[in-house]
Amino acid sequence: MAVKIGEKAPNFGVSEWVQGAPTNFDQEKDHIVLLEVFQVNCPGCFMGAIPDAIKIYEKYKDEGVRVLGLATAFEDFDKNNLDNLKMLVETGEVVGETKSALAQYGQLQEGNRLSFKIPFPLGMDNLIKSADEITQEKILEFIYPQIPDFDSKTEEY
């Protein structure tokens, strides 16, 4: 799926909304939307990206800016999952490397809980489990529709 500047953004996939009312780009036509994509087991997400998204939410929520969170997984599927996202929303508890890093820097409350609440809607990505082995060919089958000129890109790309 290719997206071009000035064109309508395609909707993103959500398997389940765990916080806030279900929404998507097509329902936010009159708003600027920041889609914060993160993993539950991602220290950098919780030390940088999510706090930054919260700041944007707090600063611009009354000016037509919507912040939406989408948890995904491209690794550590035992931690980056719907159950752990629900636990995060319900209790503030974090897992895995997120828990380790935030504890190391003294950024957790008792019970391995975040010191902040995520105030915007949160959903879980539509993940597709594949029983097949992931091969170079399958990776390229995924990349080419997104980046048709992928072969002409430099290594730095």
C-alpha cells in the first residue's frame, strides 16, 4: 500500500481497542492525527516516544489534534501481545525489557507500574500469525508493494 503526500491516509488495522472509543483515520477527518506505534516490550517507547506523545496530547487536545496509540509486535511475541497491553492499561504494569530498563533508571512505581498514565485511545495491531518460515522471498514480497523501487535504493536507505 503506497501513500502519497496530499492523499487520504488509509485506515490502520486494529484487532481490539483496549482504551478509549474505537476510531480510525476516516473518522478523524477534521483533525490532525498522530498515530503512536509502539511495542509493549520496548524501553525506548516508554522512555521517549510515549511520553512525547502524551506531551503533544496534553498541549493540543483542545485544538483538534488527536493522538492514538497502536501497539504492535515484530519481535518478542510472548511479551508484545494483547494480554500485556490490557495489563498495561488496567494496572500500569510493564513487562520484559521495558520493566528492566525503567526499573534501572528509577522510573517505576511499586508493582512495576508506570509513573504516568497513557491518556489517549489505545488499540492492538492486527497481527497475522504465519506458520510458514519467513524467507528472503517472503520479505521481498512484503516490501515491493510498499516500496516499488526498493532495488534501486542505496544501502543507507
